[in-house]
Amino acid sequence: MIGPVVSGAPVLSPVMLIGQAPGAHEGPAGRPFAWTAGKTLFRWFGEVGISEAEFRERVYMAAVCRCFPGKGAKGGDRVPSADEIARCGTHLAAEVALLRPALIIPVGKLAIAQVIDGFTASTPLTEVVGRVHAVTWHGVATELAPLPHPSGASTWHRTEPGKTLLAAALRAIGRHPAFRAIAATATAGAAAAEATP
């Protein structure tokens, strides 16, 4: 894999987002979802009331693998190997144990497969996107709201039934008590900033 290690801000949060692995642009930018997929992802979260800056300040952003895997044979980003996933998984397990998040948002099939038993690359996203799942992961009882990957190469979230299921997933995230709590602090912070002369 190709460094540097990419991670989000070390924020204590009841919400944890898990991406797949950084792309070629995230390393130089020094933050996850810093390129095209990120624009789509943060537009989605904007629809449920939180800006990119507020999200980055209030949500713990992790990933299945923390370094760019390099390009695959067909030109897209290479899927990390099982060994690479396992080695990075020790960090992910420790983060879950420390944060004990009330809501985990796995983004993309690779991330979803880490947290939902039996989910594989061949499992249709229609089976998991659009609703909240109660799970115990790394000894922590939590809830999941899976999202499709916001890649420009994917048409799943732009065509039916993906479009409808994505909207349902975002509504479920927006209504979740943990997400509402961080969105409320974002709103309160914005109101306080406007009131300051």
C-alpha cells in the first residue's frame, strides 16, 4: 500500500463513519473523502442538515484500510487484500472499543462487509441500504446505517432502486438520535457565531 496514512480528526463522537480506503488524492490532501467521491458524500449529508466542515468536526472518520492501495489491473483503485484488511482491522477494532459509537455509517461494500456478518462483495446493496441494523461489533452494541459508495464510477445511487434506498438511508441517519445530537451542536454553534458581534 502507498502512504501516507490518511485519517480523520481525532474527535470523540457518538457517530463513526467507515470508508473503504483512501484514493490517490486523499494522501496529499491529508484527509479522507477529499476528492470527487467526497463532494458527493458531503452533499448527501448536507441534505440531512450538516455541512462538510461540521461533519468533519463532529464525526469520527475511519476506514477499512488507511493507505492508498494503488491502482488495480483495470485502472480503478485496487481492492485491499484480506491480509491488508486484517492488519488495518486491529486499528478499527480499537477505535470502536474506545469510541463505543451509537451509530456507524459504513460507506461502500468493503466497509459494509466488515460490520455485517455474511455480507460479501456479491451481496446486493438492496439487502442492507435504506434501513438501520442493530449489531454487536467488536463487543459494542451499536446501530448501522449503510450507504453505497459515492464514487462517480457507480450508477447504483443514481438509478432505481438505489436512488430511493439512498434517500431512505439518509432519512434514517438524519432521524437517528446520535446524528441528531451532533447536528444540533452544529446548529447551536452556527447560531452562536451569528449572534457574536
